[in-house]
Amino acid sequence: MFINALNKQNPALIEAAHMLWAQGVLLPDTYVIDVEQVLVNARKLLAVAKCHDISLYLMTKQIGRNPWLARKLIELGYRGVTAVDFKEARTLIRRKIPVIHAGHLVQIPRNMVSTVIQQHPEVITVFSLEKAEEISCLAQHQGHVQCIMLKIYDDHDHLYPGQEAGFHLSALNAVTHRIMAMPGVKLVGLTHFPCLLWQEAQQRTVPAPNLFTLLKAKDILRQAGVEVTQINAPSASSCSTLPLLAKYGVTHTEPGHALTGTILANFQGEQPESVAMLYLTEISHRFNGNSYCYGGGHYRRGQAYNALVFIPNGQIISTHLLPMDNTSIDYHFSLGGEYPVGCAVVLCFRTQIFVTRSDVALVSGIQSGHPVLEGLYDSQGNRIPVNGEMTCE
């Protein structure tokens, strides 16, 4: 999906990935991340957010819950990380990365609530009164009052399968009064997902119905006497959409794909954020007139269409991917045409690294022409030894 944008915005990343592969440093099924370009994108986002009085939390699931890169981004001025599920929270807490928002897409399970509260997150999102009561009880036990947000929804909102959750708008007033009576929690805001959506037909990102539900819910909370300090509106957060969110009174959002320039709006390479990540693999074999690359990095909403194949004579050939079957394990990506076994292949598509089996290579010095591998990680943020090095992380 982003191969043309990658060629336009960051050809040096392609060269660096191929060079490190040729040197034997990287294996196939590796996402290669241009650290410096991620930081450039991150600074741009912070600057736009500051102009519009929006606070930014980090998303790390797209980059494999990576603690090294999370620390670099927090040093720039990000407030902390949003852990969208409890296993991400566990990974980040173990690496001493501040988890500042927990529980949004997946609630914190009973046996982990106490651990998360001990991290003093700015906010925990809850989907049910039972979870609010759990948090209240355990926060009280720790002598603490935990700030929480409510995830809400209304009829006809856009909900992804497997993410259906929240309080219906019609029940919000009653729910609010119940929660206000809980001594260990303080209700401070609301969230929903997705609040913005890319519209292919219009070629632009527009508000989803969910955003307007969020605004209706804000009025209900205020009428109930709640001081609403956080209206959190995630999805498609980028330099071009932050002004739109500010227009609707959004106070917080959570960029993820924008950090790597892989927002849907950037498919032509015309957004302020530049592509900072690619997928590196290798031709494994040929079968029935097509070539098969090592897989492991497929994401079913990734929209991977094109690839670059590095032929031994120095030629780089652009080709197309054959359609992926989401009902099968992605042992291989298949390419149209026959290419020599062992050739490097570069793809660039929308991904969520944490749901893959891929390696993650963090590379600095790309733009200066002196790429350095800062570290190799698995898709869950665990360090992988490089060339026999020992690691305790």
C-alpha cells in the first residue's frame, strides 16, 4: 500500500534495509524502522498538538510494544504510553515504561488491576460497572483515588468486530451517578473508537459517528455534575487531523501509525509524516509460476499490494502480491512472477506488529548514509541477541 510513498519519502530506508540484509545482519520477516524518521514524525505531531492544546499519549502496539523506541519518544515530550490490552501493559511495566492510559480496547483483568493502579496511570478506561467497582475497591485499599474514563457507544456507531464494548448513551446518566458514588475512583472523561475514519471515496479522513456520540456523552456528564477534563478520541491521529479534533473539543488522542508515517492518508506520500517503516523478507521458493517469500508479518487489514525484488544483477523489480487468504497461516507471501531464490524483497503496508511473528529492527543513521542497528526485538518488545550477543533484557 505504501511502497510508492516509501520510494518518494524515504528511499534511504530501502537502501539501508537491503544493505543490512546483504551483510547478514537481518533475517526475512523483519520490520525495519528508521528511528530518526520516527522521531522527526513524533516532533511534528507534538508541535501541532501544542498549537491546538491537545495532549498526546503514545501507541506502541503498531511498533511491537517496543520499549527502546518508547523511551526515545517519551524523552521528546510524550506523556506516556497507552496500553490497549493487559499484556501490553505487562510488557511496558516490566520495562519501566510509564503506562499512562490502560484498559481502552481490552479491560484490565481482575488479577492485574492492583498492579496497574500501582503505576498511577493518568486514567483507566472502563466498560462496565463491575470493573469500575473493582478499581474503586483496590484503589481504596492502596489509599488512592484512581481517575477513570468511560467508553461509550450509541446505535449506528462504527464498532469493529471483537471490540464491541461500553456504556450505551441512553444509560449514561444512571451509570454516571452510580460511579460518582464509588469512593475509590474519580470520573474525569470519555472515550470511543474509532472517532475518525479514512474514506476511500472522498480521499480524506472524516469524523465517524462515534465522535458525535462522544460529544453528546460529554454533555450528559456535565449535566450530571462531572468536571470533564478528558475527551479522548483515538484513531487516525496525525498532523492533518489534530486541528479537526481540536475543532470538536477533543483534549487527548493517541497517535500510532502517524509515528511511522503509515496512516491511510499517506498512501501517496503527501502527508507531513514520512514513511519510517518497511517489511523485509526474502524469496524462499517458486511454485506454479509464482514466487514465495518468507511470511509471518501479515496483518489482515494491511492492504499489502506491491513489492520490490532485489535481483542479484543490481536490478530492482516492482511486482504485485497475490491475494492473501485470511483463513490460513501466513507462512509465505506470494508474488506474481518468478524470481531467483534468495533475493531480498521489500514491502510496505499497514500493520500491527504485535499480532505478527516478525522481528523488529531499530536502525539509526539511515538519513546520513551510515545505518546502525540499535537493537533487534521480537513482536512483543523482547530483545533478540544479534550475532551471538548476550542480553539480560
